[in-house]
Amino acid sequence: MAQDIHQAVTDSIIRTLEAGEQGSWQCPWHRRGGGLPVNALTGRHYRGINTLSLWVGAQAAGYADDRWATYRQWAELGAQVRKGERSTLVVFWKDLSRDEEDDKPRFVARASYAFNAAQVEGAPEAGEPLPPSEWAIPDVFAGFVERTGARVTHGGDAAFYMPSEDRIVLPPRDRFPTAHGYASTALHELTHWTGAKGRLDRDLTGRFRSQAYAAEELVAELGAAFLAAELGLEAEPHPTHARYLASWLKLLRSDPKAIFTV
């Protein structure tokens, strides 16, 4: 059963990425004006793979609302899912050791099904949408980057993290068409920065072998998108994302659990 869940989520993401091979691609994590998916009943943001799964579902159906909940949760809010609406898969992890009085935690993936606020009659009114972006970056972004302690320098035309000097290099801000594009690129490189020894020590070669580089680029893409949504920024494509599309598809097609690990 757990394997089926991994495959179902992976297949939905693959279908979205395959559109890129046809020249009409927009990554589901390149969000404009939206935030992290949030549970309409609890007010908690979805995390990890569920963030990506719900972004994929929203893009496929054209939903602009970030609120999701199960059929029962919408009912608790006094709302009704419209007849014929299709749900989007989310995953929760059940600790089997609690039921079996086992000291060693053992988690298994379980499926749940969420509906967007756009699929519901009687959903509570949504809050005010984020204002359109201007060529200005909110102070919260600069404060966030400063608190990480990362060394960031500006110059040249390329953005990258340099492990040998443990610093991030970004082109000057005026080289970017939008402020949010600059911020997205900075967050992408900052996610690479987190993987260095002494921080997360993220070495994906054991898990992904020859595909480790593509997996690390996908980690950085998703990390930047999650951070942008949390900071109220619009996530824009990193300059390298199109180059890695084929390798990401190869990675996901070969391993249904890869995107969960990423």
C-alpha cells in the first residue's frame, strides 16, 4: 500500500514536469502570489511532499486558493464539497510502534485526500491576497538571509555556491528582471549552502549515485520555493532549472521514492 502512495504522488509530479518537454512548462513550485498550502480547519501549513503534491494539484486544476482540507474537515467548517469533485492525494505517517507496543519507531505512509476551497460550497472567506510584486524585496528576506550567517558576495553573471570558500556568489541585483527573481536565486543557492559539512552534511551520492547532482539541484529548487512561500515572496525559476528537467524526470521515473527523499 505504501509503495502505491509513493508511486501515485510521483506520477502526478511527473505528469506536470512532462509538460516541460512539450515546451509549455511552468514548475508547480514557481508560485506567483500564493503561499504554502494550509489546512483550512487547523490553520497549519502542509509540509514536505504534501506541499509539492498540493501545488501540483492546484496548478493542474487552476486553483488560486491555498486552503485545503479533507471532506470531513470541510464538513466541520460547515462547508460541503461539491458532488463530482476530485480529491488530491496527501500523505501522513502512521507510527506502527504505538499500536504494537514496540520501542523502535516504525513509520508507514498512509493516504489521505484533500479538497481545495475552490471545490467547496460555503467555505469561509479567504484573507486578502498578497499584493503584486514590485522591484523591492521585503525586509523579512534580508533579515532571514542575515540570520543564517551565510557569506554572500555579488559580481559576475552567474549564481553559485562555492564550497571551497564556503560562500554564495550572486550577480548584482540590477542583473535580475525582478526583485523576486533575485530573491528566488539567492534562496536556491542558500539551500545548497545548508548541505555543507558542519551544517547538514548532505551527501546524496550514497542514495542516488550518478544522479546525486540532479537530486541536489532539485533539493535547492524545492528549498527555495518553500522558503519563498513562507517569506511571502514569489518563487521564480532558477537560471539552471530548464537544464535539469530531463535529469529530474529520469530520477523520478526510475525511483518512486526519490521525490520523498528530496
